[in-house]
Amino acid sequence: MKKEIVIGFLTALIATFFGCYLFIEYFSNKGFYETIKLITEGNLESKVLVIGAIANFFVFFIFLKKKQIYRARGVLLATFLIAFLVLFLTIFGK
């Protein structure tokens, strides 16, 4: 049971980072590293993280459709962690 939750949690983190990468790669006119620099200079990390977390919806519903409830719970936990990270970055950002 705990193993399944951890698998879901890690899958959600990977999906979030993959979503962030896709967003940066396909919706930026500049290079990847230059875009990362612009994001950090503009304090836009939380906004990009939220857009990347949209991928968690797909992972969550795939796990639900396959009746892998504990993995879906792991995705939910990771999404809440990302939400709290975004809240922290928004409140205590530069």
C-alpha cells in the first residue's frame, strides 16, 4: 500500500516537471536555459509550476481508470505538496 502511494507521488512529480519542460520548450521563443533565467529573474517560478502541474490531472485519471486507487492518492499528495510550494513561493517570493 505505501509502495503504491510512493509510486503515484513520484509519478506526479515527474509529470509536473515534464509539464513544466513542455511548457517552456514549446511556448517560449528563446532557448531553454535563457527562458529559465528569465523565469527566475521575473519571479515566475510558481506560475510555471502551476502550469506544469496540469499534467497531474491526466495521471490521476489514468490511475483511477485503471482502479489503482493508492497510486491516485499519491498523485493527490504530490499535487497538494506542489500547491503548498506555490503558496510558499507566492507569499515569501522576492
